Amino acid sequence: MKLKKDYLFLVFLAILLIFVFQMTVGAEEKPVLIVGAIYVGSVNDAGYNQAQKEGLEEMKKNIPGIQLLEAENVPEGAEAERVIENMIQQGATLIFPTSFGHMEPALNVAKRHPEVTFMHAGGWMQTDNFGNYYANLPPSFYPMGVAAGKMTKTNKLGFVIGLPIGWTIANVNAFHLGARSVNPDVTTTVVVTGGWLDRAKETAAANALIDQGCDVLTMHVDSPIAIVQTAEERGVYSIGFQSLAVQKFAPKGWITGLGFTWGGVMTEIAQQVIDGTWKSQMLRKGIAEGYMAVAPFGEAVPEDVRKIVSEAVASLAEGFNVFTGPIKDQEGNIRLSQGETISDQDMGNFDWYVEGIIGKPGF
């Protein structure tokens, strides 16, 4: 009888230990937060999508226990809604729709799921559970223009853009104003491709600009690879945008560039969701706050140019407003009088180019 009791006790103890072990393992494996992210392109584009991906990976590193659900090449429409819904069904309670065109599809899903937090990249719509983040981008293009204005030999710069929305026009204007601040004779020619990612059109645009004599190219498209590579192959300079990773495609003609650095802000957002302190917000900050970084200079850039570009970057942190009058438009009309400025919030309303830019502020 004693042996039977001892046997039953051991069986009970074994079952108890298995139960405790399973509970412990389950507790350890349960993520502290499930985050969903959708990308409009490839996360290996050395551009916009890669910068978003790198930010989310840094977020995971900073907050152990986060589970990340991801989907690449998600179109900006009904498919985006379906993918986001699927992520929510898998337990995601924080969603990063990372493309501008994902805004309305994501907002549709957000209305159906008030318990889920959404932080959209680059938009303006807000609800109780839907906010957005982006860099205060246009001022950051000013020092890029300074670099271009100092490095050009033809006094002709080229700027390839995907879509001529207000913020993109502001980027071109800030770039050109920076270039003219150190080289009053410079012109900037703009080519619109009609989409954020079309490498064939981007290559054609870069070649067209080079054929017109432009010897420094920059861009606002999702992936800068095609333009940077074309510039390198044709022996002209390039200034990158979106990701710091693109520098490797231009070992000779690289000047510098801008790259998004989202890890810090994504970490803050995720921690707020975990803590229950998140509130809908529109985040717009610049280089000084870590939302962007200036890429290392290329070997071709002399020390005096590096110094003046670095000084221009520092001036932004000190409060310099790149859009300070007097500023004329392409037709010579005064758009900003002496001392007049444009606020950060109004930079997205640009529908005109400043004097010295060649191209229409539209299609």
C-alpha cells in the first residue's frame, strides 16, 4: 500500500512540475507587445522601406519581448486593409502603416478596431487611436543644397521627385535655397516620375538631367538606388535620401545624404502603448532630435566643404528657418518679404518653386 501511495505521489508531483514548467515557458514566450508593419516595397531597397525596417529592428532590440509581424510590397488600397486585419487577428495591438498611401486604408481599419493603436508614416489624419510620425524634412535638405552648390562645376543641379506634393516641393525649394546660399549662379532642374518607385523612369530621369549638364543629382523617391547608380556610372556626383545604406552604390561620386533614423521614435511609441500612456499625436522632428541623420561625406568632398555643410546642419538646431524672406518664385514675384517666414506646419502647402528652379510644381 505504501509503495502505491508513493507511486501516486510521484505521479502527482511529476504532473505538477510539468504544469508549472508549461506555465513558466508560456509566460516567458508571451510577447510584451505584438507590432504589425506593412511596407509598400522591399525592405532591402536602400531607401524608404529599409529605413523603416531598420527602425523597427532597433525598437525590438530596445524592448525585448516585442513580436514583429511584417508584410512587404503591400499595395496602397484594399490589400493593405486585408493585411492589417490579418495582423490584428494574430494579436497585433500596434500597427505601423509605413507608406503615405497606406493612410486611408489603415484609417478604415482603425475605425473598426478602436482597441488597436496606429502610427502612420507621413500623413496628417488623426483619430483617438490613429496618429502619425515623420521627420521635419524640408529644412534638412538645405545643407544638402549647400553641399551641392559647393561641389558642382557646371552650376546645374538635378532633382528627381516621385510626386509633386507640397512637402516634396518644399524639399526641392529648401535644397535650392541652400545651394544658392553658397553659389548664386546655380540652377536646379526638377523631373517628376509620377510615382514613388519606378526604377526605369528614375534611371531615364537621371540620364536626362545629366544630358542637360547637371553634375549633382539628388532625389525624393522611395529607393534612391537607380539614380545614385546612374550618376556613378556617368561620372557625376550624387546626394542620397531615405536611407544611409545607399552610399555603398556610389563609391566615387558620393557627396553626402539624408537617412531616416526611426529606432528612437518607434521605441518611444511602443513603450507608450505597453505602458498605456499613448495618445494620438503628430510627431515632426528633425536631425537634432534624431529623426534623421546626415550620411558620412564621400572621399571626393574637400575639408572646406565638409566644414560649411556641417555648419549649415548645426544652424538648423539653433533655430535657423530656411524659408526666411526675401524669397521670389520662378516668375520673380516676391512670395516672402524681408524677414517673413514659413512655419514648419505650413511647409506642406507649397505649390510654387523658388527663383532659379527649372520645372513646373506639378505634373
